[in-house]
Amino acid sequence: MSVSPSVRTTRTHRILHLSDPHLTGRGFDEDGVDAAAALDRILIDARFVAGLDLVVVSGDIADDGSAEGCAEVRRRVGAFAAERGIPHFYSTGNHDTRAGFAAALGSGHLGPDGTDIGRLFDLTREPVTPAAGEPGPAGERAAVTEVSGLRVITLDSLVPGSVQGEISAAQLTWLGSVLAEEAPAGTVVVLHHPPIVLESPPTRSVVLRNPDDLGRVLAGTDVRAVLCGHLHLQLSGSLYGVPVWVTPGIVTRVDATAPPHQVRAVKGAGASVVDLGGPFSPMVHTLQARDPQAGAEVYVVDAWSGAEVAG
């Protein structure tokens, strides 16, 4: 499929990209971090970012997979989006459950007023607008919406019980059918598990299991960028010629200066601003919350076993 130059240059969109808030109903994650405060802090510090057209949250919405955790994120991000009159979008992560996600977020595509505007994928027919909470095939929460010409597709890479992710064959078939027709301003794809990875065996064991399957569907289409989370650090790369961006985490940041056999998480919420369109698209820059505890260690674990490392 060839993409006309006009698709990449005629319209611009600015996205606030958040990931890994890890909220629970009580606000704290399993490591004792005040996840609600971390999310509030990055949203407060992003309040002066001008020209936002949408917000995306790429997974691990609820640390415990609960509807209550998802609802807390929806309330906070939804208030931020409502003040700006822009939609907000969510994808599942490995900490989420499809039931909790669906109960609080529906398709994961919400308008400025909180209305569900997404079309969930379906194996047997064209995407349709679901009833509130209605699951897609096998409960998967993949959906599509168009925002001022920009097509937003969220994929469900959740594999219950696994840290790794995978995009099912059914989703890939549906994705290919959607991308067969160009959108006026191109497409952005959002999922939790990155289809790229640092050259580190432990990291390879936690990302997307089938990146080539996804890449073959995306190649030659109008997809401008793939936006991911999960790794809690910023990372860029390319998949079959399509730019991929991994945004830093909200609840914690993984400190890449740790020894290679360790994973060290520290406080300090981060986010990204993604500009699509124009001569330098995609252009991404990161935001760091002004947290007086930024850099404070939360945990250090062995990269292979996940066992805690004594300080």
C-alpha cells in the first residue's frame, strides 16, 4: 500500500502520551508508591502544554487490574481532557484485566465529555459501536476512532498472567482491514508492549512476543507512529519503517544507569508530547514532573529472576 505525501503533511496533531499510572482504588501501587499523586503531578505540570488534540494512556491503567483503579485514572485524565475539550484514549497493559478495563473505560476511546466514542473490533463484521462494556472477541479491547482526520487505533496486547504481550491473529486481521483505507491525516497505533527492545535478554522477555507479525501489517500503510509504554523508560526505534516511541512511566521510572543485571525503579513521573504532521513528524519530547522526591529509589530487583536486591 502506498501513502500519498499529503497524508503526512496536510494536518498536524499534538498528543499527550501517558503510560503506566498503576492506580488502585486506594491510590497506592503494590510497592507503596502514591500512584494517584504521581499522576496528578504530571497532569499539573502538563497544564501549560499548548495545542493538545488528544491524550493517550498506553496501558497498566490499574496496578491491580480493578475497575476502581481504572475509574480513578479516567476521573483524573478525563478532567484534564474535559478542560481542553479533547478526547482521551486508553489501551490495556499486563497489569490490567479486560473486565475491569471494560467496566470503567468501555472501548477505551472517550470523548471530551466522557462519552464512549470507540468502535470495538469484531471478527465477524465491520467494527461497530458497542454497548457499554460489551466485549470484543475473547474480550479483547481493540478499537478505532477518528479525531479531526487522525485515526487512532488502540490494540490489546494483554496476555493474562504474563508480563509479555501479544497481538492476536484476530486483531492483526482486523488491523489490516482497517489500514487498507487511508485516513485523511494518517493513523497512530497505541499499545502497551513495545515491538522494539533494547539489546538486553531480560528486556526481550517482557516486550511484545510477535513484533514481526505486527510490523508486516503496518508496513507501507499510513501509520505515522506506534506509541507504547510498559518499560517505564523512554525509547525510540523503528518497526518495518514505522517510528515507534516508548514513553516513560508515571508511577515509577526505570533508571537505565543501573548495572545491566539489575532493574532499578525510582520516583519521578514522566510523559511525552508527540507532534504529528509537518516536516519533522513525528517529533517527540518528554516531560518530567517537578517531584521533590524524583530519583528516590523504590526498588532494585535482579533482571533475570525479579528477586529483590539488598541495598
